[in-house]
Amino acid sequence: MLARSERDALVAGLLLCEAASLASAWSGRGGPALALHALALPLALALARRCCPASWPGRAALAPTLLVATLPAAGALLLVLVLLPAWRRPRLAPGSNVLDVGAPREIESAPAPVADVRGIRDVLVSSCSLAERLEAVLALRRLPARAAVPILRLAFADRSEDVRLLAFADLERRESKLRARVQELRAAVASAELTPYRRAHLQRCLAQEHWELVHGGFAQGAVGLRVLESAAEHAEASLALVPSGSAAVLLARVALRQNRPQTAWRWLEQAERSGVSPAVCAPLFAEVAYAQRRFSLVGSLLARAPLARVRRPRLSPLLDFWTGRDAS
Amino acid sequence: MRVPDVCLLLEGTYPFVRGGVSSWVHQLISGLPELGFSLVFVGGRRADYGEAKYPLPHNVVHHESHFLEDALHGYEPRPVRVPAAPLADSELLHEYLRARGRGAPADPLAAWERAVDSVLAQLERPGGLGVQHFLFGAEAWDVIERRHLEESRLSSFVDYFWTLRFIHAPLFQLARIAERVPEARSYHSVSTGYAGFLGALLERRRGRPLILSEHGIYTKERRIDLNQAEWLEPKALLGAGERARAAAVLRELWIRSFESIGRLVYRSARPIISLYEGNRARQHEEGASPERTRIIVNGIDLTRFGRALAARPPGIPRVVGLVGRIVPIKDIKTFIRAIGVLAQELPDVVGWIVGGSEEGAGYEQECRELALGLGLGERIEFLGHRDVVEVFPGLGLLMLTSISEGQPLCLLEAFASGVPCVATDVGSCRDLIEGQWPEDRALGCAGAVAPFADAEALGGAALALLSNPAQWRACQAAALARVQRYYGERRMLDAYRDVYREALAAGWAAPAAELAWQA
């Protein structure tokens, strides 16, 4: 609250007066020493008043305190008495702390955050409250694209333009981010000075981002097919440089989406040879078998994936159905 | 120097940005040469605005620009004492704004009315609140601290403090601008927001009428912007839930500030003009008094577009055009997809995108890639800025895929050029295509309306028109009849001439706020 130049002038004046006072006292000239000290006191008072916040309870008592502060014993005692309430005064009301503060009025009156996909969908479809539906669309931001995009598209039919615009903006934001990432990776791959490992990594990332464009629902129909081809090209380019199980798994996913189950099967076999866990491969093998209508294989393939149940709890009912464990 | 009849208050539009609102402003000034205009432009960052995109008409006698990025610059911290009376009025004003102008008992309402007048009249004036008080006054700090504890404890104090500074500092800047803006006989803001706030200040200080025209609804647009703003989420907190809750508090502060500014502007302006009934209803929801609102529809120069009609070739060109800036709100991607749908049935169809992308080159790149991805590289042409009078004769259909619109001029221009339209069901597009009143609807349908972001529906509607010459001609006839009867420039200019005449007749009164203070 105090301009720096003003404060510096006060401090300089104060130090000068006190130094001169001390020098006078040292040389045995009591009168000038006392006069200089008296001159320093108003400067100290001005400095203290301006540096202390207006809300400090001891502010009013500063002047008398400083006037008598030079007295032996009584001065020190008075100083302590004045400063003590300020030190003891809590910043917040007694008992309050960071953890138990309530929500502000706006938040308390606002609808509670919507927790999961089904809840968000229900609110969007059935709630009459515009605030709740807006909150539901906002809640989608925290969900991955593959879960959020279908609901965002559902929100396009909302009766409120605000909801529709918000949903559209979120969709655009997600798509732009993905496409910007693709551009960045393409530029990086175009660089000539890359080690094979680095180039393979970038190609794998590019394949993954292309896959996300389709998997998230941003590229559909003819564009989707074209993007899938790009994903496969980049993944194969990565594999040609450095053997990688994850690139082979991605190629299997792409092939499945392209309705080429035999190719997908071959990529999954290669992924297994590269050391990819059965927990990852077995459900995909089962999916390929299902696509090939070899239903008798599905159960046994899934049974090879004990860890799938742990890693993907939502697969459990499916696993139980195909492995016959739900018969009991 | 002649005192301008009308001072136009413009935020982020004319003359630096192309678009519907800017074209309308240019048309208004050029169409009323008997009136002198001055322009006060308010923008965010200097760097976002280059050269003027429109030549200023001869009846513009003054033009000045201000940028809100300067709001917090050039202040050295120094101790100031905040005067008690304006601070108390400011607190009352904030109470009024928090109550959102509703449900107030009579007495407090009177006090609030006085507080609103007092704060607006005295901001940055001797005896009133100034930016130094707000930035460096201990009493202002105490108020901010108290408000944070009362209302916004879920956000960090630092975030809350700086949010309040960024919200309020431009208002003080606008108050200083209001002191320097040259005299005018009336003020006309083309939005609420910052330009509208400047208008509210001028209305009180100069005692001149304030006219408000809204093409879109500013408060709604800011609400959408803020709801998608990622910069509001504090980076320091770890949990996503905590971040979201803290962002919600800050977002609410910003939204409330724009709502408040909107209500202050609605309270100061008369008349409050919108383009169509939907937006008028929205203005009422946002706090505009119904007796102050009125509708003046857009109008276009029928003679100019008559030339485009005369230049039309025989037959129906297999060209579908989109006229608009290449920005996400126009949803150019859906246009491209719709051309893809259309191309499956009409292999010779071509899509023209007429408009620039100065606001989003990245988005244009995405659109080009999408066109390539769909195998439409040859069919989609990005023409950039063009004189639409030269473009319309080559179009068989205009398609508007926007996700938000007011009353799009390009639709009216296409009608006058004899081009039927397929548009998304946003803004007043349905009214324009299908007609508003019974006698208007009796003219027939000037095209088709489809849900937004639905390429199949838009493409299907376009296909139905392009492949059925009889229906296409009926739509063309309805379009021409509708635009000639209801949307001529003369009607619009006459309506605004009347508005200005009323305003100028009511003008030159002593400033209302000064009278209140004298009393």
C-alpha cells in the first residue's frame, strides 16, 4: 500500500537520524542525540502506520507505543501488549479451516455434477432444467472422446441453443486438438534427422491419433475408411523400422474395423510373438473369431485371458457368458 | 466541426472485421447520408485487428479505436483512500446485480436505482471511484477479501483476485474513454458488452439517448465462450474435480459480470432493437424491458442484387455455395460433408466456399483436409473474399450450415439474386425460408430447413431441390417475392431513420444522473 520511493525515503531518513543520534551520544553530546532521536520517532511512526494493514487492531496504538518505546522496560512491555492481539488474532473465524468451508451460494444452488455416462445421457434426455443440461454437457469434458462424442451428438437435438452450441464447441475442440496433434507428428516425421527408434515411435503415435479420429467418431463413413488406411500405413511403417507389439495390436484393431478378420488374426499372432500379454490379445482374438462366426472358439479364447477380468472389470459379464461361468 | 448526429459504439466489428454485423453497419452509414456519424471502436488486443476492411463513408466525421488490453497498464502502486459514499454505492450496485434485478422489495429497489445511476455517473470522476481506488485502495482489498470468503471460497484467492481485476479494470478504462469521446447527439451501440457499457456511461454523462441494436445476443455468446474456456481451469490444483469446481466459480464470476453489464445496458437503452422475435424474447429473458424492445429486420439493396438476378444463366447450375467466414461457428465441415452426400447422387455437383479465414487459418486447413479425405478435393473450391453479386449468378443453391445465426444477410442476398437456400434451423433462418406471418408464409417456401450438423439432412434437402426444377423455380419465386416485399434496404433504413429522429428529438436533455444528483 506504500509507494516504494516514499518508503525508501522514510527508511533512509530514519536510519540517518538514528545513526547521527548514536554518533552524538557516543561523543558525549546528549542534547543533540536526544533531538535527533526525537526527529526519528515521527518517521518511524509514519513508516509503521503505512506498512501495517488498516485492519490490524494494534494500528491505533502505534503512536503512543513508539513515543514511549525508548523507555527502559515500560516501553518493551507496552510494545508486547500492543502487538500481542494482532499475533493472536486468527485470520478466519475460530474452527474454520480449508477442509470444512461450505460451497459458495452459486455452487450450492447449482445442480450437482453429473457423474457417469448414463447419468449424463439421462439428464440430457429428460431434464427440464437448462442449467442441469448445460452442466451435463460440461461434465462430458472429463470423459474420453469415445464415450463423450455420441452423447455430444445427442445434445445437438436439444431444444436450447445454448446446449447445442456448447456440445458443438466441445466436439470441435476435441477434433481440432486431435488434428493439430496429427499435423505436429507429421511435421516431426518429415524431419530427416531421426533415429530409427524415434521415427518408429512417431509413426506409431501417428497411427494411434488416426485411430482415435475414427474410434472417437470424428471421422466417419468414407472419411473414416480413409483415416483407417492412414492409421494402418503409419503402424506398418513403424513396424518396418522397429518390431513392436503395440503397433501390431493397433493394426489388428484397424483390420477388425475394416472388416478384415483374417488380417487382424495374423497381426494378433505377431503381437503375441512380440510379447504382448494374453490379457490384451485374447479378447481381440475372441472378437476376430466372433467376426468370422467361429462362435465355438470365442469362449476358449476368452478363457486364455484371466487378467482381462482384473484389468477390465466391465468385461466380466461378457467373459462369464462366453466361458459358461454364469450358468451357475 | 459538426457535432455528429449518431456516435456508433462498436465492439470487435466494423471497420476492422468482415462479417454480417460490419456489412450492416456500413450499409446503415452509407444509406443515411443526411446524418453525420462518429465511430468508437472497442477491441481486445491491438494485434488482432489490422487495417480497416471497409472504406469509411463520407458522412463518418470521426473515428477512434480503443483496446482493452491497456486496462491494467501504466499504474504504479500508491496508497489511496477509497471515498466512503461511492464505495457504499458500489456495494449496493453489486447487490442489485447479484439479485439479477428480480424480486426486490420497493425500498431497496429505489436505493439500487440510485446506486446504479450514481456509480455509472461518477466512475473515474472526481469524488467517484477510480481505477487507483480499485487497484490500490485498502478498502477495495477488504471488500474483495470479504466477497471471496462469502461467495467464492472454492477458488483460490489469487485466482479470484485477478479475475475480479480483469473483469473490472476495462470498465474503469471505458469510464475514462467516456470522458474523452467527442460530443454526439445520440449514441448507438451495436451490442451490449463493453461497447454497450460505454453507451450506458455516455447516456448518463452526456444526457443523450442510447440506442441498442443486437444482431446476436452478446450475453449468450459470451456464456458459450466461457463455458468452453479452458484457461479458466487453475493448473495448480491436482484433482480434476477440484479444478472443475474452481473453474466453475471463476466462470460464474465472468458470466455474471457479462449478464450484469447486459442488464445495465438494457436499463440505459431505448429502444432496444433485435432482428427477429426469437432474439427479442431472449432480450426479455436477459432483463430488457418489453416496452423498450422492438424488431427491425435486416434489409438489402435490391437493385444491386437485381444485377445478379439478371446475370443468371438459364437452367440450374450444379453449384452449391456457402457464403461466410471460414470459422467453426459456420460449420464449414458439415457443408463439405453435405456436398459429399450430394455428390453420391449428382456426380457433377460442385461446392464453393466464399469467405476468408483470417480468424482461423487452422480451421481452414482442417476443412481442406476433410475435403481431401472425402475425395472432394476437386469439387470443393475455397474462393476467398469475393463480391457476392458476381458469385450468386453461378450458384444453383446457397447452403448455410451455421450452428448459430441472427438474421443472415447472405440468405437475403441470395433470395434477391434468385438463389433458393438450404439452411440450418438456427436464428431466423426458418422465418426467412418459410415465412413468419400468414401472408408471408402464403408466399411459399424459399428453400428448406434442416437440423444443424446433419450433413445427410442438408445434402438430402439440397438434392431434392437441385433435382426437381419445378420445385426449385417455386422456391426461387417465393424467395424473390419475400425479399422484395419485406427485406428491402429502404424499409430498414426508413425504420432506423425514424429511430434516430425520435432519439434526436428526445436528445439534448440535461444528463439524468446530474439531475438526480442535484435533487
